[in-house]
Amino acid sequence: MSGRALLAALLAVLLLGGVTAAGAAPRRAPASQKTPASRGLLTAAELIEKVEKARAGQETLVGEFTQRKRLSLFRDELRSTGRFAFRSPGKLRWEYLTPDPSVILLDGARVTVKTPGQKSVTYDLGRQPGLKALLERLLAALGPGSLKAATQDFDLKVTGPQALLLVPRGDLAKHLVAMEMRFDAAWQVAGLALREKNGDQTDVTFAGLKRNVKVDDAAFRP
């Protein structure tokens, strides 16, 4: 699967409230999450409670994004812009507008990549056990109303007044070093920073978010 398609799948999970996989029982939170945060910051548990409360009842989310990616082997930063539409449970249209137009559609266990002038390519996550397992764990940890279950696969640390760092353990650590989620004053998603094991870094900033607006079925068709 292309890096773009994998990123879109991760974003659906991390930011937009993707599908919740079955069998994800929250693990007891580490003691570090229960102690008062330093410098007047919230604890991880307190921050998660605010985010989940703000996200309650969210069925759709649309908006724009700016993505900046820095590859470990190059100095130049790759900048892309686009828009997205998400509908629960787990439908995502992630559309790059500049500089290279393309559309990525996530629908449950399928990811379809559409590029102008080329044949669409669909990936069946059921035939990619490694990626499927990764996404299922992320889905179970960070799906709607289940952010608390992130402690099953991540160590959590509050890094700012409205920022949460997730450091993966186990198999997830083979792919990712860390993810940081940023939230605005209303506890809606403002951005995501992703550090990959190969040294690549991606930062996504969101703008113009609108909740619970009508999103037609056609937006998610391959």
C-alpha cells in the first residue's frame, strides 16, 4: 500500500473517529496518568475525557487539510493540500488537490486509491494481515468513544495544554516512533504529527472543520 493510502487510513483512525474493532478492553491506565500533571497541565485521563465529550454524537466531519512531510533522506519539505469527508462508521474520502491530485477512499477493510490518468487500485486489508492487525489495534484504541482504550497499545503523555503524545508499544513500535494529537479550544482535532520508524516525519493541520453535515454516498464510491 502506498504511503498516502496508509496515512489516510491512520488519519481516519486517529483523528476522525474511525470504526471501533471488537474485543478491545481498556487496560488499567499507568500510574503516571493518575498523578497531577506538571506545569498545570491536565493529566492524560482528563484530556481524553474532554476530547471524548467534545466528539460525542459526531456522525460526519468535513474540512480541509495541509500536509507537510519531511523524508529522512532529503532536506526539502513536501507540502500537500486537500480536503476530506468522513462518515461514521469508517467511511473516509481523503482528497489531495495540490500539488498532485489524487483521492483515497477508506471503507471498512478496503482502501481505494484513485489517480488521474491511472486505473484505480483497491487494497483488501483482509489479505494484508500485518497491516490489518496494525489498523485493527489502532481502530480499537482510538475509535469513537474509546480513546481511553489507547492505553492498551500506547504510553500516553500530555505535552502541552491541548496536546497528547502517543508512544506505541509492541508491534506498533515497529512502524511508528510516536504520534502527537493537537486539539483546539473546543477540543476538536487541530492537527497530527507522526514520526515513523524510518525517520520520516509528517504533520497535518486541519481547517474549516464542520460536524454532522450531510455527506452523500457518492463521495465514498470508488
